[in-house]
Amino acid sequence: LHNVTTGKTSSAGASVEICGGTKFYLSAPLTQAVDVKGEWSVTMKGSIIKDYSAYKITTGSETQDLALVFGEGVTDEKYVDFKVSWVKQATLEIVKKDRKSNKAIAGAVYGVYSDKDGKNLITKMPATDANGASSVTITKTQDTVYLKEISVPNGYLLDTKAYDVKLVIGDTVKQTVTDAEQMASLTVYKLGEVLTGAKVTDDGVSFVYTEQRQKGAVYNVYAAADIVSADGTVIYKKDALVKAGLTTGDDGSATLDNLYLGKYVVKEMQAPQNLVCTGESQEITLSYAGSNVEKVMGSVTFKNARQKASVSVYKQDKETKKYLPGGTYGLYAGNDIKAADGTVVVKKDTLIEKAVTGTDGKAVYQADLPIA
């Protein structure tokens, strides 16, 4: 018994005396719910000597009379019975952590379900705090309940696992739960023109080029800004080298996996054969794509100009070395010319183009010649 008026608390099972006008309440350990199988009853005994008295006891939101007494000098003892039904409550507590760093995660929300599939929600837990903690007290209606994540803070993937938890009346059951950070993949594509055919006539050859993906382009990847993980750890400082020598393969692409979300710069360091490297840079931001997206996919495409050849001829008098106009010269294939796929598109000794020298004795061929 807790005597609110005097501030004293009796020992369990002790006899107590309560005077008129005393405010008090009764308490028992939560484990009592198991010990008494749900209900407990007792008889309160007391004497009242005033002309008119009323005693009441509060049970939750209701109030019941203990006794009503009329008359002077009443010595007859009065009795009242009351019954207590103990609430079977248990507490669930979770601690949310980053799966990789083990740091606490704030803002994650879990639901308590009666079924493993997460279809029957019992209650939604408060969002985890700065320590990654959240707790809820529920009435035990079944031995085992299931914890499933409802929402996560930005940067993390939703944990789809159902955690089965066995409830203990009057006690707290703790469960550690983790989230994986959303990662990204960056693919670099290289495009450039290659020889794919030729139109051969009696007057010459017109070469055909097609833009295709290119093997052998080399790139460096840098942090365009501080790269920070979801738990706040700085992974790369701005301008730090993330990957050197990223090289396109046979399909003309190169992929960098397991990147943290953030802003990156891709710089071309070397172009494939017969293409011009200008040292071009491209910036890309790999942003959070939602809690159900396993991996963020990003890409950049670089296009290089094809190296070209210019061929010219001069007509000159053998004796005076004076440049002569009107000389006609033919340009011929010195070897079989093959397309990128190895097909011969122009045979050896085929006339490619004719050119006539001008007043300056110079003739320039206009054919878009492939580089060997």
C-alpha cells in the first residue's frame, strides 16, 4: 500500500491502518500477472465512526463505493470486497544499427505484427532515436510477435526480414536490427567512329564510318565533392582519386561498383587507337533512389573524334623547281583496306581519288581516309 498523504509505503502483505481523508493506492509487481493467473481478490476491513462517511476506491477510469455508514458511534465493522485483474504487458525494444559500420541509425520505423508475413499490424513503434533505440509496451495476446521494418531514413535499404520475438510479461525483450546502405554502380561508355564500309566506283572511293563503342579508353574517377556515407562517415574528400585506370573492355564499357552515393567526376586519360583524347571530364551525381532499390545505376558516355589524314601532292618543274598547275595524280590503296570487323572493303591498288594541281602546284585529296 502506498500512502500518498503520508508518503509512506507498507511492506507487501502487511496490515495497515488508513484514517479518513487519506489518499492511497495499491501496487504489485508486473510478474504478478503470471503468478495469479489473471485475477486477485481481497477483503478490506475497517471501522467508521462518523455520522456520515463515504469511502471509494479508484480502479482505472471507474470508481466504486467501499462503504456508506450512518449513525453515531458505529462499532460494527464494515467489509467490502474488490477484485483486481492484472494486465499482461510486455515491452519490446529495438536498437537499429548500420550493417557495415555498426553505428546507430535514427529515423527507422518498425511495426509489431501478429504474423510473419506482416499482414496483421499490432502497433507501430516510434521512430528510432539518435541512439538507434525505440521501444513499445503491448498487451500480450500471443507468445511470439514479429518485427518488420516499415520505413528507413534516406540512404538505406528497407530491411525485409521478419524478426520473431518471444514476449515476456513484465519484462523487456531487446532485439538488434540492421540496415544496409544503398550503394551505386557507375558505367562509362566510349563511342567513336570506325570504318564499316566503302562505296567503290570508277571515279574513286567513298569511305563509310559508323559510331560504335570502343575498347581501350582509360579513365580516372574523382570525388567532385566530399563523399559521405549514410552514417555520416566521410569516405572521400573532394578531389580525391576514387579509381585510376578504369578501362573500357570489348563491349566499349567499364563499370565501377560499390560506390557510395554522391557526386563524382570522370576524366578521360587515354583514348582508344585512332581516336583523339582531349582530356574531357564529365560530372555525375549518384543519388538515393528509394528504400526498395537494391543499387543505384549511373552512366556517362564519352564520344571521341576520329583521327584523320590529309594527303597532298605538289607538281614541280624538275629543272627550275617551279610549281606547275594542271597535273593530275591518282591516289591508290597500297594494301587491302579492312573495316573494323576485318572485312576487306577496298582492295589493293584500287583508285581512291584523282586530284589536279592548282596554280600553286598543289593538289589536295578530299577523301576521308582511314587511319591504318
